Amino acid sequence: MSAVLLVAARIVAGLLVVLVAGYGTGALWFRGPRPRALRIVLIVAWWAAALAGLVGLIVPDRVGPAVFAIAGLMFALWWAQIRPRSDRPWADDVERVLHVERNGARVRLHNVRNFHWRTRDDYTPNWETRDYDLDQLVAVDMVASYWMGPTIAHTLVSFAFADGRHLVFSVEVRRLAGEQFSAIGGLFRQCELALVAADERDIVRTRTTARREDVYLYRVALPRPGIRALFEAYLDTAETLERRPRFYNTLTSNCTTLVYDMVKAIVPGLPWNWRLLASGHLPEYLYDLDALDTRLSMAELRRRCCINDVAIASDIDGQASPDFSDAIRRNLPAPEGTPAPPP
């Protein structure tokens, strides 16, 4: 029996070595030294230590596992030094941090984004300071923008006010200037996390019109106290991120999981579901919770909630129409009891 346990222990240890070596490879590739050649050298050396550890488990020999243990300790010390920062050369669209001033129901938001996008890379930057009255919140919508197939979507939450204005919150990757986001790199502290507050003519239109992603807008059933609580949860998140930056993580800290964390504090007992990770299926999750218009089938609801055509048609001479928000909501189905869009 002891021999069987020893073999089992070696197998488990071997699997652990492979897992640690694999994670370390991703970490070195995405956060290692800038020169690519040096990263490759470090990865080769890392795997040499891992192979020494595996051979030492098979032979058996204590030297190989000791070599990998030392390499693993060095890796852990290096990895612990990589902390999220707020002072890096950021890409233009995530350059500024949302700053909040509160005075009861009235809030002043600094650095609300309202860029004019002509293409993904051609735009006119514009950051604004805006005042909102939380007593005037009347509705909330979810926007799902599909950019890499039906399983993955970027999730945005749009709030409507009685005066007809809309404000969108979006949890995004805070990329460096000239850097491309990688979903795999998002597992290895590649980028910090940003909370962007933006005008719909910026953050929705860039996805429908400039990037030509497949964009769906779903009107959500949430009582007005819940709408306000969710808006304030976003403000709390903005204040926390301003004080204490954090990393974006493809699985655990992304555009969907952070929204779930905020909503579950408002709706006790909100169930966890695999569709929170496969964000392209989030509308079906909300549909099953009766948070969307269930008088229609999910297939029909999805068809009617696609806003690309109306968003593109609303442009005036290549500029966002002033009534962009009204245009994309025209004839959208809504759950019973949901207030009509503001005039």
C-alpha cells in the first residue's frame, strides 16, 4: 500500500510541476522583460528546471525537485512584485480615471468619455464633467457587444434619466498605448482594470458603427430602488479603483463578473451560473431570471434587440445623431412594467 501511495504522490507532484511550469510560462511571456529574446531564454531556463524536477520525481532523485523548488521560489518572489499601477502610459480611451463627487442624490462625474469615433483608430478625444440627479434614474439596460463569436461578448450597463440622458458604465481593460489586449494575457496580469463612464454616442456607437461588432440592447426589469443601488455600486467601484488599482482578469475580474458582484449585493440569492463566464450567453441567463421580456421567445427577443442597423442609419454625415439613444431604443421590447424610454 505504501508503494502505491508513493507512486500516487509522485504523480500528483508531477502534475503540480507541470501546472506551475505552464502558469510561469504565461507569466514570463506576458509580464517578463521587454526584449523578446530574453523572455525566451528565461522560459527555456524555467522549463529546464521543471524537467529536472519531473526527472527527479521519476528516478527518484532529490536534486531535480530541489532545483525546481528554488526556481519556483524565485518566480514567486518576482511575481509578488508585480502590482497594479495607475501611472503608466495608457491608451487614449482609458487614459483617465472616473472621479466622483457626491452630494446626497446629486453626483458630479469627472472624466466621462464622449469621443467621436470615425474608425477604431481614428477618433477625436473628449472628456467631460457631468452632473446627475439619482432621484431621476428611471431605467437600466444591458448592452451585449459580440466581438469574437457567439460565446464571448462585452457587457455594458446603461442608465436612463428622466431628462432623456443616458450614461453607460463599462468595465474594460486598461491597455498601454499601442498595446493589444489578449484574452490569454488577461490571465497573467497583462493589463490593469478600468471603469469607464461614457455617453452612448461614444461607447455604444463605436461598437455598432466604427467597429461593426454585433450589438444587442436589452431592456432590464429592475425596480427603481434597485436601479439607483446599482448606479451607486458603480460609483463605489470607481472610487475604490481610483484609490487602489487592480488587475483585469479574464476569468475573475472582467466586464461580467464585476457586474454580477454588484448585482448580487442588491438581489440576494442571485444564483451563480456558467453563463457569467461565457458572457455571450448572459442574455439567456437574465431571460431565465425573468429580467428580460419573457413574453417573447429568447430567439425572437434577440432578433428584435439587435441595434446595428438603426444605430448606423441614425448617423448624420458621419456624425452621431443627437437622438442616437432614442433611435436605438425605438420599438425595443421591454418587460411588463418597465417605464417607456424618456422622450
